[in-house]
Amino acid sequence: MRLLSLLVSTGQPSLDSILTDGYPERSSILIVGPPGIGKEALGYWFTLSALARNDFCIYATRLSASEVLQDARAFDVNFSHKVPFWFANSGGQIKFEINDLAKISYNIKEVLKKNSDRKIRIVTDVLSSLLMLNQPETIYKFMSQLFEEVKQYDSIVLATLEEGMHSPNVIAAMQQLFDGVIELKLYEEGLKVIPLLRIRKMRGTPPLPGYFNFSFTKNGMEVSAYVK
Amino acid sequence: MSSDILSLVLTVLSLIIVLVAEGTYSYAAYWAFNIRRALAVRIYRNQALGVGLVSLGFILIFFDYVLVSSFNIVIFVVIQALVTAMFFFFIDSAVLDGRMSDPLLRDTIHWRRIRLWVWAIFVAASVASICIVVYYAGLIGRNLSLLPFWVSFIGSALEVVVVVIVGIIALPMTAVRSRDPYLRKQLAWLAGFVVFLAAGGPVPTSPTYAPVVFALQFAMAFCLYKSARSLAPLNKISKETELK
């Protein structure tokens, strides 16, 4: 029972069921996949469920807040009742300056301090852009320091990373930094293309060797065991 | 006698090449729609839809050219406008996709702001083309060969000019700015498609050159197929992938 209380729902029951109830508290989760596969949707659902629990949610994005809201609506995620704290290119409480790592770090720390009494959820889609604009080593250091800071609080960080836009070494190194890694990929099975999900690792969860079918429906994300 | 045999050989060869070309277009469309079904984000789904529609469009053009155009120029022009629209839809999606994969989120030629205006100009040009051809077809008949060249040219060129201008300006910039290797590969194959399409222009339409024309069609179809396969990284299912 004590272990279960340290897990936070992903926002999708089908994903919770394969993760033994969700993401571990005080963890960092990386969602890796090619463009267009729906990585950001996991972030939207996580944010929505966290907002419903009155957790403090930060959405850090290189897009404008309106673009994210529009994309989220395509997955039937509506932030109109409760909204996250936006670090966005425009339309947010704080402008996200993608070329200024020091400012990003400072802003996040300030917001964390002001909300230290609450559970904090940080969702971000900026990792790939940061890696493309900076040396990978700089971003490893930046992320390590950020995690050190963030994990002082009751928090979870969920980040997405574009597969294909970084070398395998960079992706492997980023995966090392995170406590949990969920991989979404497209597979060719004969003449069909099927999206599959794999839990590469998740702190506190036994290794899950298999692949899982996933799809996005009006009810959210449906995940089932993959059988050829 | 020998000219009859040569004619027969050329006909058979042309038939084989055209069947392979049309089959390749169909295969390209199949993969584009297949990948589209697996994607979740609208911009990328639209891009896959664009490739699929262009592939289907060129199948349509072929059947229209072979079966219909000698009978009805109006249908020919309408189909051509439709196929050009499909191409424009692909260009629109590719430029929007390119922005998402640019770390600086640059809006190539301010496309997000101007695209609806350009679409309006494109639709107006297409309608104008069709109206001009319908008017002249009403005057002198619907047989393609009876229309003055300038009418045929305007009937097909107006909307094509819009697409070509946008494509020539926006797509190379998109390819340079995007960090998505799959988008770049896709655009590279699309460039190959356009090169072969343009190369078919100067080739005479006499039956002697039919194998050349159809071979170019096959090359175009192959480029579209490779473009479709580059829509997303596809991994192979191995024994390791199966659930134990």
C-alpha cells in the first residue's frame, strides 16, 4: 500500500495498468518517439489528471500556448476549466527563451520555490530543440542540475524527445538521465504499419520485456499486449 | 513488316512499363495511407494524406489522358486542377511540418499567415482555368486537339504557376531549416519526382517515344513511393519484439 501511494497516475488507465499504477513520485520520465506518433498526448493527459488533483502543473513548450491547446483538443484534452502554468513562446505566464538556458533554469527554480508546498508536475516538449541548438554535453549538465533541483520537491518531470533528430548516442545518454523511459515506435508487420509502445525502464517497476499496441481513441489511449 | 514488329514491340513495352508505373503509384498511395493511419498528430497525418493523394492523382491523370481527354477537354482540365490541388495540399502540409521540426520554429515565408490567402488565389486560378476552357469548348467543341494552344496552356497553367512558385520558394527553405531527416528525405525524393515530371515535358508525344514517356512515369512513381516510405521511420518486427 505504501508503494502504491508513491505512484502517480499517467492520466490514462490503460497505461497505468502496465506501469503498476503510474509514474513514481519524484521521478523524471522520458517519452521517445518519431514525429507525429503522439508523444505529446501522454503529456496532455498527465497534465490534465494532475490539474484535476489540484497539483501545480508547469507546461514548458517552445510553441505558443494556443498551439498546444489546439493540439491537445485534437486528443480530446480540454484545459479550459483548469490551466497549467505556461512557459511558452507566447501566451504564457513566462516567455520561454529557448536560447537562454540560464533564464530557463532561473525561471523554473523561482516557480518551484513559490509552489513548494504543492505537488509539482512539469511537462515539456523542448528537449529536442535544446539538444539541436546546444552541445549535447551542455544539455546533459543542464538537465542533471535541473533534476537535482526539481527532485527536492514532490515533483515529476515528463519530457518528450524526437527520435531520428538526434544521434543514437545522444538518445542513449538522455535515457540514462531519466528514471523512466517510454518508447513509441512504428513497426512494419508485413504490409501493415503498427504503432508499438515499450517501457524501456521505470524506476520501481519490474522490467517489462514486451511491446504493447497502442492507439488514440475518443476514450483516450488504449494499450494492449502485442501479439504477432 | 519490320516497322510493324517494332510498333508491336514498342506497344508491348509501353504497356508493361505503364502497368508497372501505375502499380507503383498505387503502392506509394497504399504506404502513404498506411502510415497516415498509424500517426496521431494532424499535421503529420495531413502530410501523409498529401503524398497519398498525389499518388492517386497521377493514376487519375494517366487514365484521364488515355481514356478521356481525347473526348472531353473539360474533364481533363478539371482532373488536372484536382491533382494540382492535391500537390498543393502536400506542399502546404510539408511547410507546416517543417516548421515543427525547426528548433527555432521559423515560419517559412510567413506561411502560417499567408497560406489561406494563397489557397484562395489557387482556387480562383483553378476556377478561372476551368471557366476559360469551358467557354472555348462551348465555342469549338470538346476535343483537345481543336483548342488553341494558348487556351490549353492557360487551362492548365494558372493554378500550376501558384503551386510551382510556392513549391520552389518554400520547400527548399523548409528542407534546409528542418532537422527532421525523414522530412528532408521525403522532400529529396519529391524533388526527384518533380525533375522527372519536368523531363517528360520536352519528350514528343508520338507513339515512338511512348516507352520513354512511360519510363519517366515509372521513375516519378518510384520517387513518390520512396517519398511515402520516408514519411516516418519504420522498424522491422523481430522475434525480440514479440511478447513473451
